Amino acid sequence: MSRHSRSTTGCAACKFKRRKCDEGKPQCLRCVSSGTSCNYEYIKVPEKSAYLVPRTETARRSAFSRLNKATGKVLESSRPAAASFTASASETPALSVDPTSSGIRNDRALLGPTTMAYCDKMVNDTAKLSSSSWNPRSYQVQHPSVPTQVVFGVSNGAFHRTFDRVSKEPTYFINTDSDSANDHNLELEQILLYINPAMDKNVKQNTLPFVLQCYSRWALASVFEPLKAVHIMKDRIAEHFSLEDTRSKTILAANVMRIYMDNNLSIGPTGTAIVASLVSNVQKQVRSFLVATPSSAIASDNKNATHILENTLEIFALQMGAQSSLACVLSMDEIALVVQRACCEPSGKLLSLSNILLSPSLNLRHFATLDILRSAITGRPTYFKYEAQFSSTQYDQILSQHDYGLQWFYGFPDHFVMIFAWINSLRGIEGAGANAALISQVEMEVQRAETVLGQSDDPALRVGRTVVHECWRNAALIYLYMALCGAAANDPRVLRVVKNVTRLIKGAKSGHMPDAYLTPPITIVGLAAYREQDRYVVQQRMLNIVKCAKSKVVAKDLLLQLEDVWTRTRNEKRAAVWSDLRIAYLNVVGI
């Protein structure tokens, strides 16, 4: 065998880590030196096969498969078993909220000293993970034995769940072989270490560690920057546990996230039932708040409205994966009325987008970002008119905040959130689309817009995130030309941008990153795709996303929108225009 040839008969461990194997029997020297379990998995071939030398199985190349395998092994000894859920009224926890409540309290005493000590340890561990001098490969994850049962007591004993525990799991070692330094996703390793709970075997109340673990596992597959998300989620979950009305919703959401991860990114009927219950309770709270007499003090009314919005970020994210686009829109219609009262601007005034993005309320930032995103990919107007005169100074102010924007969640760069809102506001100004100087100014802002990739030592992750951001940049140009200027899909400017995007996505390797975050910008690109080969590239890329393969979910509806546009324009022998997107959404969703 030559020095540089790829081994076809190496051991499974070396193939998994993309290392050269010396093929020693019964164990190769590399595995012996690193203490790794070594085995050879041979391909089964017919007896009369032409192969003279038996070959071993090839290693998995899917990063997502590695994620599922790693999370399953690390978390098996620390994850509670599935909690049974019955959608009957007798077993569903009471999630009612008093609309006149004083808002969110941060009562650490409710969590108990042991639980808060665990939370503080999570923060310290995360700081250690972020340190450049700390080597994650030398870290040893311990799995202590835990009680055979953990009883969850919620809402004064009204909500109980008993989880069977698996105890005494062998210690799991992360490979310390220096030759494989680039074989692992360092960010994935850091998250896996972060979510491994060091539970005290003498403590029965492990509710909060379980919820933190479920949220962190879910973030691995559903959040654009999971390493940043776990910092934010820890604070939110601890705050939600200090309130009885949000505590039960948080535990239910955590169970859906666990089901989602355990079932290969599928919520399933049990998870769907839980999501339906959560959404129903949110709607009841919203309606109760809206019919109640508003507080005479504006500040108090704003605080009460902000309190109603708690948990909407997680619940709406789960709803988009479990229910139809129509159900999601109806939820947003009701939540929008609460958001209006949570904002400081008087009724009828433009909402300051920069103030919202700088708001400490994550739910307000989430709604504004989702409102602008939804308008861009459906053609529907935004719920509010935003004061969105773009300036670099405003964006620099947003970047200076420790916890800013929502790019870490959807992959929608905060810079482009402001640019999309700016273009949308210009559509209401007569003659703006024909103002060449104004169009050139917007083009310049789009081209020089800087995006923050987040901290990651994994080159593949950085490339994937860059692809997502560049797709958004090109989508912003299409939005400018088609929505503001009124250009058709066969306009030379639009054709040039679409060509750039198709080259970009054809050159990017298909996988969870970037595909799971490309659906919104590619929807805009798909509308502008005039040539059949460009439409084919967009269609195939969207079909690679797991969500697009399921019916009655938002991603599938977006693909149906594009197919509606392509069919109508093909039959009418014309190029698509921006209004076709709104017509397609009406045909697919019905509103």
C-alpha cells in the first residue's frame, strides 16, 4: 500500500476519524496507543466475488449522523426516560396566567440552593469551554450514578412526572490523539460537554438539569449558533423556573425537544399533542389578556404584555415544525396585538426597530425579526410599520450589546434584518423605486454589510455559516430589485444575482449546515429563478432539508409556493414578479 492511498481495510475507529490505519490485528497500534476500542467491520460479499481482499465498512460522512451518535452515547446515562403525556384535561397542567400580574420575577429562592449551584456550575463550565487555553480533548466526562426515580413537582404538586433513570454508565472518554485534532467538530464537543449534567445522586429534584439538557440537545440541531444559544437559554430557563405559570410550559417544551432529538428530528404524534396543548394555552392567555381592562399606567401595561410573551420563542419554534403555516399565522395574528402593547411607542406610531433589537426582551426581538422574515418570504405585509432608517451607527450600537439580535437562532443576520425593514419601508414612499441615487445607496449598504460568524474553531461550520450569510446578502439584492424597483425575474440585475446564488449553493456541500438555514433566503431566490436549470438547483436543495420532506409544515409550504409560481409563469410564458409570491402564498396556505 502506498503512503498516500486511502485504506480500504482499516479499522472502524480510524475510518471514523479519517486517519491512516496500520491495519494491525487484532488491534491497530494507533488505537492501542490512544486507548480506543478497535474493531474491524467487514463488508459482506458473495463467496464468488471478485474481491480477493475483504474490505471493511466505510465510515459515516454525515455530520448529523455523528451528532446523533455522540449525543446518544454521552447522554444515555443522564437522560430521564420518556415521560408519558395524555392530552386530557385532567392531566394537563394548568397554564393560566393572571393578566394583572406584576411581570417577571427573578426569585432564586424558588429554585433551591442545590439547583442554583448547578446553574452557577454550568456558567463556570461554559466560561472554561470558551477559554483558549482549555483543551476539550483532555476532558473526561464522568457519569455518576443517580437515583432510580426522579419526581417532578410543578404548580404546587398539580403536575408530576416520574422518570426512570439509568445508573452506572461507563465513563466516556474523548479521544486525546493529537493526530485527529481536525477530525472532530470542536463546537459540537463543547456543547456535548456542557449539557452533560453532574447530578448529585442524593438529590431527587433534578427537574432543572433535565430541562437544561433537553434545551441544549435541541439547540444542537435547531439553532444556528448553539454555543451562543446555551448561554442565553440557561438564563431564560432559570428565570422561567422562578414562575409557576412558565415553569410547567418550559418542562413540556423540553419534553417535545427530547422527543424531537430521540426520534431523528421528528416530533411524532406525542410531541404534536404536547405542542397543540402548549399553543392552545398560549392562545387562551393572550385572549384573556386582550379582553381584560388595560392598566392605567403605561409602564405597568407594557410589563404585563411582556410577561404574556414569555415562552413564545420556544413554543412558536416548535409549532413551526409540528403544525401548518395557517396555524402559525393565526398564532402570530393574536400575538401581534400583545406585542403592540409591550412596545413603548404610542398606538399608531411607527415602531423603532433599533429599539426593539436593543430591547432586553428576547421575545420582542424574536417577533420583530420573524415579522420581517415572514413578510419577505410570503409577500404579506408586516404586522407593524417600523421606523427603519438604516444607519451604520445604529448597527454598531446593536453589536456592542452582549446579548443582541436573533442571528444566533435563525441565521438571519441582524444587519440584514435592518436592511430588509428599510427596503420594506421605502416601498411605501412613492417614486422610491425609480430613484437611482437611493437604489445605489441601498445596493452599497447591502454589498458592504458585515456579518458576525460567531466563535467556532471548526472550518466546516464557518464555511456553512458564511454560505447562509451570503445567500441572505443576495436575497436582499433580489428583494431590492423586485419588491422595491418592480423588476421581473428576467431583469439583468436579477439574473446576475440568481446566477451567483446557484453557483454558491452548488459549490456548498449538502448537510444540516447550511441546508437547515437556507430555506428562507432560497425561497426569495427561487421566486427570482427564471431559467429552468436555476429552478432545478433551488428545488433540489430545498428537498435536501428534512423539514421539506414532511407535509403540513412551514418549509414544505414554502416549496409549494415556489412550485406554484413556477407553474403559473411557465404556463403564462412570462417572468415572475414580486406579486406572484403573495398569490402563491394565498393559493397554498389560503390566507
